[in-house]
Amino acid sequence: MQLKHFLQFSDFCREEYEYLFERTRWIKQEFKQYRQYWPLTDRTLAMIFDKSSTRTRLSFEAGMHQLGGTAIYLSTSDTQLGRGEPVEDSARVISRMVDIIMIRTYEHGIIQRFADNSRVPVINGLTDEYHPCQIMSDIFTFIEHRGSITGKTVAWIGDSNNMCSTWLQAAEIFDFKVHVSTPPGYDIEPKHIGLKNTDHYEIFADPLNAVKDADLVTTDVWTSMGFEAETEQRKSDFAEFCVDSEMMALAKKDALFMHCLPAHRGEEVSADVIDGPQSVVWDEAENRLHTQKALMEYLLLGRIDEKNK
């Protein structure tokens, strides 16, 4: 089986995602029925964290255990990585001792260098540039609630961060449109993201125009990890970019709201939206578990024949 990594959303094609979503549906069903499914017995996941985490650690650690494997937590502050050991050397050593690796770090170049020197699959648990596992969960959640996302409109309100960049990559693969509204000075960088053209996104200066007739409205914190020094400036810059009930009323009547969490009520989203009937954030968070189980199964075992589940 050929070695594959999952470092950004564009690493997989649509057909692979459709397979993964089929597997996710089945794996989630087994989980809900309390049926044991242990395809990864004797397999070990190393989780390397350079950033704090709740959902990423829990979903990967619990997911690996539920698949019959073992997960090991490594913090860069507790390893030689935190003392200046080259990323390349760490990759060569760690990948000889485990079967699959998830990394949550800052610069995307770090995880790319790690993957280039790894003998086992490497998964991006989040970098400053991309968050592919979250968008995989988000799209699966949309499909659960509303069916195919192809041809739909996603309104992204707020910072042009790793979530925004990954949504833009996903739009090209699944053929939907992203309405992007960010404050001046926080513009997207299409060439850096690797977008093929401008067919799948549109820029709006006014967030109220961006959400008009959207099928999904989504946002994220105004200040991502690593940018804490800019917090006060960002609160001022993003003041008009709070997703509230007035903004949601401009989207389609059955529009969904998503947020990757953690959320700051009263900043990027109002309490009545995130805790309201259009919000699916808790399903979205849970689906990190199920989609990542399908992802790890795929990276370690390849495609599973229906007869040999």
C-alpha cells in the first residue's frame, strides 16, 4: 500500500472523500449501536502537540482506542523537539516506533518537513495555514443535515485563517461557492492557498451581503492561537463581523450555523445563534471523532471491502 499523508484538504480527491464519508456513516452507526469494531488492533498513534487542544486530542485519542489501537500523547515541551532536535530527525525516529502520527503545530512547513521524513502516514491536526480534519467533519455534518454540499453557498465571516483557507480548498473539490467577508487587512491569499481559479469564491466587504441566501454560515475566533498579541486590535477590526440573529436572518430559512470551537459568545458569534435552532456545532464537534476514525482506517488499511468490514 502506498504511503499517504493528510496535510491539507487538497491532498485527497472528491472520490476519496466520498469513500471516507461512506465509511464515516458506517463507523458512526456502529459506535451508536455499541458494536465493537477493532480493525486497528496493535496499531499505535503518536499525537504530537505544539498547541493546546480539547477536541483534537480527545477525538484522535478516543477514536484510536475505539478502533482497537493505542494512542500516545507527546507534547513538544516534554520531548527533544522542544530542545531544538531537528524535525527531520524526530520524524525518522518516531515513525520507526509507531504506525501513524498526528501533529498539531504552528507553521505548516514543520508538518511538511516531518511528513517528508516519515515512514508512516502523517495527519495535520491543525497548523496556522490549514485545518483539514475540521473541514472534513464540517462537510460530513452538512451532508447529514442537508444532503450534498455541491452547488451550495457557504458564507465565511471573519478572519482569513486556516479554517477559511481550508474551506476554499474544499469548495474546488466539492464544487460549491464560498462567500468570504473579512475586515480590511485580513484578506485571503489565493496563490498561497493553491487555488486553481476564482470560480468557487466571491469576496464581500460587507458581511451582511456575504450571508444573503447562504446555505451555511460559519465563523471562527477572531484571534487564533499564536496571534494573542493582536487580540485588542482584532476586537476593534472585527467589531462588525459578529454572526448574530440579524445576520442569520439574511441567509436561507433552513441555513445552518457552524463554528469549529472554542467560541467566544458576544464576539464572533452571539449566544442566540450558537445556542439556537440553526446551530449544529455539537454535531460538528462530535463528527470529528467519526470522520477521523475513517481517516485513520483509510491511511493504515486502505479501502475496506464491504464483505470484510
